[in-house]
Amino acid sequence: MKSTLLASSLALAGICAVPAFAADAEVSIDFKSAYVATGATCLDGWVAMPNLWVGGIKAGETEIPISFDVWGCMDLEGYDEYVVDEEGNEYKYKNNQHKRRFEEIDLEVCLDLGALWTPDEDFSWSLSYVEYDYPGYDWKADNLIVFAMGYDCWLNPSFKAKYRVGGDSKGKLEAGFEIGHSETIAEGTAVGDIGIGVSADIWYVNNDDVDGSDLDSGLACADVTAKLTVGKCYVGCTYVAQIDDDVLTDEAYDVEWIASFGAAYGF
């Protein structure tokens, strides 16, 4: 895969090794029973999603408000496909062609606008450039501009808007609003702090400017997630609800429940 963004991200990911610079980094991995994006099922079996984040960059005493993120999605099972025989009978089978291969790799460069100016110390906002690459397919990369903001309080409301400036879905706008709350129920145990959390979000999709799209624009889906965290690990469950089948079609909406677990390590 050729990507100047990938090259720059990997180069800057090694910034901790340069004596004049310092940075924070976190590696994490999530395992999910399906890969669902804005209500649409991308993969209907177990997937692994590794992630590398590098931020908190300092050049001497100067803080650089830029972070870099590399995320991938690996298909662990293959995916279901359907065939119809000459008599019209439909059969489901497991397509293993892409099993244990990366189906998608996302690369992000994020500017922390809150480090430049913020009306309140609990308010955060950022602007990112993101590239979605599909190494297993002969597809164009999707290029997005992402704006996000949030407020640190009891319900932690946040908003994110993603606009596609390149790729087959150029012109597509997705906007989501989320609230969530978490509580620590035990501190300092042998396995670390133990906590629980619940979050909910709702997504609006605008397809009006996407060439060749016959989908309507409107509210597509909503989901609710519950998590149990133990130290740096978690287990969770998500319910995804379809809102408008003219925006999120019945064909795309194939998974309602998603199980997940994962872990993270910062250094």
C-alpha cells in the first residue's frame, strides 16, 4: 500500500527515540464479534482491531498539538455470503478468502484545537485528516476531514462530523452525538481499578452529494454500549438499532448485537 500519510505517521511514531523530542504513545487491541460502521455491517464475524496512537509531542519545552493514529481491522473468520441455486433456493456459506488479512487500515493526523484556544478547560475540540485504505480490495482510498468536540462532565457529551473529500463516497457526511458515563467501583485491586460504563450515540448521514447514491439522508442508527473495565482491559456489549431503512438499508443493517473485549498499554 502506497501512502505518504502512512510514511509520515510511522516516521513520527519513532519520535520518542530522538533525544530532542519526547512523546506519549499507546498501543491497544480490540476484538469484536462484528465490524459495524454507522449501523452498516462491514464484517459479520470476529475481527481484531489493533491501534497505535502517538501524541503529547514535545520539542524541548515546546508542546506540539498534533497526534498520529494508525488503526487496522483484521478479519478473523471470513464473512457470510449468499448464493441462489437454479431453483431459487438461497444458501449461506463462509467466504474465507480474506481470513486473517487486514481489510482496512486507517491513518489519522489530528490537530488539538483546544491546545491553541479553548473557552473552558473542560471543553475539547479537534480537527483531523483521515485516510481509509483497503489493502484487500481494488478500491479507492477514502479521504475524510473530521471535526470533533466534547465537554468533560457527568454525561460527557460529544459531537463528531466526518466529511468525505475523496474516494467512492466523496461528498458523504456523517454526524454523530454521544453521551456516556463511567464509574470506578473498586480502586487499587490486585488487577487494577475496576469500573463500569454506559454510552449511547445517534448518527445522521447525508448522501445528497454522493455521486450515484440512491440513499436518502436522515437519521441512520443509534447504539448503546455497556462496558466493564478491569485495569487496562475491558469487556463490552453493544446494541445497534436501525432508525430509517431508506438511509440505512435492511441489506446493510445485518448485526444488532456486538460483543467486544480488549486491552491497552501506554508508555
